[in-house]
Amino acid sequence: MKEAFRRELLRKTIHLSGITVPIVYYFFNREYALLYTSASLLLFVFLEYVRIRARSIFPFLRTVNAIQRQREKTAMAANVYFCVAAVISIYFMSGPASIIGLGTALVSDAVAAIVGTGLGRHLLKKGKSLEGSSGGALSSIFISYIMGADPVTALALGGIFLFVDLNDFGFDDNFTMPLLMAVTVELMRALPWVQG
């Protein structure tokens, strides 16, 4: 259990590097965020090609082997899926939707995985635990509210987290989660009673 927890903690620490996308958007602007995310996507696609097709020359092979799940050995890594979702979000949606949606998705996913691995006792489907999924949903509500979402939007994001976390849509959840969260914020902002 300790080894699995340590491995998941390392995985999610690396995943959390994606928080730089909403940070760049917040402190600079949409164009810089789009450029930064697009450049990151191109770099990650190139690195994934090398990792999958020419493993012996991949520069981070030891780290990847330590954190990679079996099904990820010949599939694109989570950072590629996240960057695609981020580019779509930044290009088509408002700043608040992108910043809150992407930031909430990243942090909540990490919380769910770490809580589930460390404290998960009640298993649900897809290897998820009640504790991890609940922790992710609660952190979605809390993080999005702290980032400026109104209470109704924060609750909606908690529900979206649970919905995506517990269902399989045939797409990587590192794509669906951030995109659906950004869309939710965008839609909620269009409602007359939601400010901002």
C-alpha cells in the first residue's frame, strides 16, 4: 500500500504541473496561455512519440517506468489529453471558464487519486473508491469556489466531477474532466443569476 501511495503521489505531482496553464492565463492573457499550451502540446506529442516508438532514447524513461500504469505503456500520456482539452477550452471559452474549469479539474483529480489510494476502503467501479471520489467532488466544490465560482457553479462542478469520475465515456478522463468542467463554468456564467 505504501508503494502504491508513493507512486500515485509522484504521478499526481507531475500531473499538477498542468496548473501552470490556468496560472499563465490568469497572470498574462488568453494569447500567451494559448501559445504556452499549444507549445506544450507539441512538445508532449513529440516526447510521447519518442517514448512509444524509440524507448531507448527517451530521456525520462526511468521516471516514466516508475509511475506508468500498464495500459499507458503504448498509449498517449495524460498530459497530451489535458493539453488538448486546455487548448480547446482557452480557444473557445472565456477566461474564467478556462481558469476555473482547468484548475479545478487538475486539483480535484489529484485529491481524488491521493485520497483514494491512501484512504480508500469502499471500492466502486473502475477501481475508484468512495473516499477518493468523494474527496475529489468536495475538493471541486471548495477549489472552484476559492477560484471565484459562485456557490451554484461550485456545486455543479462537484457533481460533474462525480459524474466523470464514476463513468467511462471511451475517452481519457484527463480530456473529458477539464473540458466538461470548463463548459460547465461557461454555461453557468450564462445564467442570469450567476455573476461574473
